[in-house]
Amino acid sequence: MILDSFTIPSQMTAIGIPVPGGPDALVPEQRPVPVPGEDEVLIRVAAAGVNRPDVLQRQGKYPPPPGASDIPGLEVAGTIVAAGRSADMLVGQRVCALLPGGGYAEYAIAPAGQCLPVPADYDLVEAAALPETLFTVWTNLFERAYVVGGDRVLVHGGTSGIGTMAISLCRLFDIEIIVTCGSDDKSAQALEWGASHAINYKSQDYVAEVKRITGGQGVQAVLDMVGGDYVPRNIECMAEDGRHVSIAVLGGAKTSIFLPTVMSKRLTLTGSTLRPRSSGFKSLVADEIMRTVWPFVEQGKLRPAMDQRFALADAAKAHARMDAGEHFGKIVLTV
């Protein structure tokens, strides 16, 4: 089904990666407009979020999973203009969606089950900054680490998209959140956004600070994007029966830990990646988010931390800003 009075072109502008490399590897191209399958929708993209996995894909370090578009971009917001037979009731709706790829384009395909309705008074550009970090933080901090109100958590990268979303959700669910940041200015930004505590890891020993903040008790959960030598230090920060969730290895894929500490504290070490998971799994996550988190979106109580907006054609500039590491919250491409 196609939206009434709307003509879908045969070609669209999208961002390709002819050769992996730096930000300049992102090149505007003409691509065919994709056609939705039976359980899919075609979104006329208003905005697309920029995420760290996009940078890794640009560098040739994180290829798209089998069957996914080679166009980068894991989240968009816009209007559904066409749909497969099983999803035609969604045509005309404003949505944001989690994608396996293809977001840096004028049109994008999304599984119908991975779309969330955008309230009428909610900016589509802001909505585009929600899905990837919301799905990631919810599945890892709330499902894998099963944090609950009253818990304490440690999250690294406090001013990143993941970090700022974690702060927002912890504030909504009455969880004390300690974040690490790379400067005093960023620590101040994290505190202003709602973090309970912010540690400048360049000038402070975050292990000692976590112990001080918690009175030596430690945290119930750690959400870690760094890996490497952070893992054994994270373990020192954990309370008995604590849960450690790894979601990236930006600081190194290998580590060494002292197993007796894991055993004596009865710790759980786990991790996950979201992009390769099945559409069925992601649709179940979307259903849970719709029930438990989306009311806060509808009430205006959950909004992403927004950094800068760039035009789609300026995707290279957006990636240069992310590479520089000076952003606070989400960088978004507008279409």
C-alpha cells in the first residue's frame, strides 16, 4: 500500500562508503528507492541518528549483517509512505524506527515491529535520536543487568548518546547513576543532564571514587563500552551479586580478570550486540519499550540530549565531530 497522493521516486540520495576510511569516506550517491517486504515499511526519512557503530562501519571494522543495507544508519524518524501487505495499516503514520542499516538516505526500509509512533507534538529530528540508544540501554541495563529502583549503576561515557540515555532512564526509574567523563566540563554537563555523580576519569581514579560514593558497597550494575583494562577495574567497583554488561570494546577486545573476585562476589559478566539480533527479538523489545518507556515520551518526560544537526550531504562533517569526541548526546542528520 502507498500513501494517497504521494509519488515515490525511483531514485534517492543516500550516503555510501565506496572505500572504508575517515569521515571523507562518506559520499552522497544515487541509489534505488528500496521496496518494502510483506512485514516492512518504507519511511520517508526526516532525520537519521549518528551512532558509534556507523563510525566503525565507515572504518571497515563493523560490516552490516547479512541481508542488511550497506548504507550506514541504524535509526531514523519520518513518515511511512508505503508498506507490505501485513503492515499497510501503518501507512501515513509518523514513526521512529530501529534499522539494521540504511538510515543515511531519503528513504529507508524498517521492519514494522521495530517502529514506534512519534507523538504529534514531538520533533521528528529529536525522535530520530531515540531508537538506537533507547533499545541498547533498555536491553542491556534493564533486561540483562535487571536494574530496579534503588540500585546504583556505573556507566562509562556519560556524555555519549548511550550515556545520556542511561542517565535519562535511570532518573525516570529512580536508579542512582554514576558516570565517567573525559573532562570537568563534560562531568558538569552530565550532572546538569541528571547524573547522580560524574567522575573525570582523566584526573580521578574512578574505582576509588565509586568506592567513596557508595561507602565501599559498590554498584549493582556496570554498563561498559570500553573493555580492555577497564573490565578488572570495573569488577573492583561492583557490589556482591553485581552484573557487568559489555556492549562495546572501544578500549580493547581482550582483558585479564582475577576469577576469585568474581567467585567470591558472585558476579555475573555478560554482554551483547544489538544490530545482528533478529527482527523478532527487536520487535519484542519495541513492544516492551512501548509499554514501559513510551508513556514518558508521550508525556514529554523523555527526550534525547541533542548535540548538533547536519544535513544528509554533510554526513562527513557529522562523523568528524563524533571522531573528535567533543559532542554531548546525539548527532543527527536531517533530510
